[in-house]
Amino acid sequence: MIEIIDGEAVASEIRDGLGDAIATLEDAGVTPGLATVLMSDDPASETYVSMKQQDCEEVGIDGIHVEIDPGAPAAELYETVEDLNANDEVHGILVQMPVVDQVDTRRVLRTVAPEKDVDGFHPENVGRLVAGDARFKPCTPHGVQKLLAHYDVETEGAEAVVVGRSDIVGKPMANLLVQKSAVGNATTTVCHSRTEDLAGHLGNADIVVAAAGVPEMIDGTMLKEGATVIDVGINRVDADTEKGYEIVGDVEQASAREVAGRITPVPGGVGPMTRAMLLWNTVKAASEQAGIEVTLP
Ligand code: GUN
């Protein structure tokens, strides 16, 4: 019997736990603040950012949203981030990716103050994560770890295959799974667009994290019986629906459910966890900046 991993339920538990931490901060006169910055006209990015702001409001984090005209010079974005770095009411800063072409993405990531970098994308924070001393784990891989822990998925000694090598998901995910730590100690393989025998790797995998951004590229015939399948994909594909599209993951769910032991649905699996872990990182940032200890869920 396949077990469906309920990301909404786990995210909701995490938000409840964060509520207690936020109350502790409030008692000490500190309201955690998260700034989101959008310089893009991608409708999906606009949706993601507005959901993040809504999440903040629901748990009692002060949300500040800055929108920069996509046609403006890149300097406007760098200066906005510097202003937010200097703003004591802002504990976390998230610049929604991807940004418009005139912006140097690496420069933006370096401009965010590392202690406010709740995405975990600043080179200092990437280095700390790789060294096993993470300050902020990037939200999606962090959320995947929380799901694996919640469902008692044994990672120690397991064969884990991460499909996709993005800076946002694939690389940090693989780094976390391989580490000598809780929800780590996995024998970890990273597959990507140049991998010659993807099915061969997946056929050995006890844990699959699919994060390539290719609609339904993995099907049940490629999976090992009983595998835990974490589908990070959020792909818009044309469909005969009211909106003209539907969202599918990187895994073809129907055939995967015939073979896998556990699987995350899309939507309702990893997505809600990514959002919850952004709140988690923001509360951690506020706690550290204010010097007030809290218990994080
Ligand atoms: N775009 C897609 N995922 C993310 C994310 O986790 N953080 C930011 N800043 N942009 C993204």
C-alpha cells in the first residue's frame, strides 16, 4: 500500500510550533520581519511572493513587500537590498528568483546580509551548509528533510538519488543528505540532464528527490519497489481546465504509486513545506538578531 506524504499537515504542525516561538519573541518586544523583493513580471513568481506574504500574516510575522519595476536599472535592486540590510525591523530578506536579465544574480545573492539571508543562498551560507555548519538551510531541501523525519524514513545507509543540480534545490539537498547528521548519512547520487542512465540510478534508489523541473520525467518503471519518492517539481502544463493549465510534478504519479512505498503529491507535498521553512528561517533569524532564545519546531 502506498503512503501519501501529507505536506500540508506537516507544514501546519510546523506553523503551530512557530506560533509559540513568535509568542516568545513578542513577549520580549520583537516581531519577526520578512522582506520579499520582486523584480520580475513572471506571473508564477508574483503568485509565490504573494503566498509568502499571506503566510507571514497568518503566523504573526511582519511582511514587507517591495516590488521593483522590471524595466528599472539593476542598481535599484542592489540599493533596495542594502536598505533592507540596514532596517532593524527586517530580520529576513528574500529576493524572488529568477530576477530580470539586467540584474547580476550572483551580485544580488552576495548583497543580502548573510544573517538575514533566509533563503540560504549567500556564498557564506552555502559554504557553511557544505561544511556541516548551516546557518540557514535553503527552504525546499530543509522542508524535504522535515518530511523525511516526520515519516521516519531511514536515510542512514540508504541509497538516495537527487535528480536535478540547481543551486536552490538539487545541490543543497544532496549536501544535506550526505552529511554525517540526522536525516543524512545517505549514499547520495546526483543525476542531471547529462546523466546517461537515469533509470539505472533510480532503480537502486531507496529515496528519490525529483527536482529537475521537467514535467513527469520519472515514471513507475524507473523506480525501486517501496522507494520513498519526494516530488519537488511544480510544472505548469497546458490542460483543458478553466485556467488553461494544470500543475504537475517531475514524477508521473499514477505509475509511480504502483511501485513506490511513499510519495509526495503535487500539489500538497513539498510546496507547503518550502513555504513553512521560510517562516522557520525568518523566526530563527529574528531570534539570533535579537539575542532571544526560542525553541524551533
Ligand atoms: N524561486 C524559486 N524558488 C525560490 C526560493 O526558494 N527562493 C527564492 N528567493 N526564489 C525562488
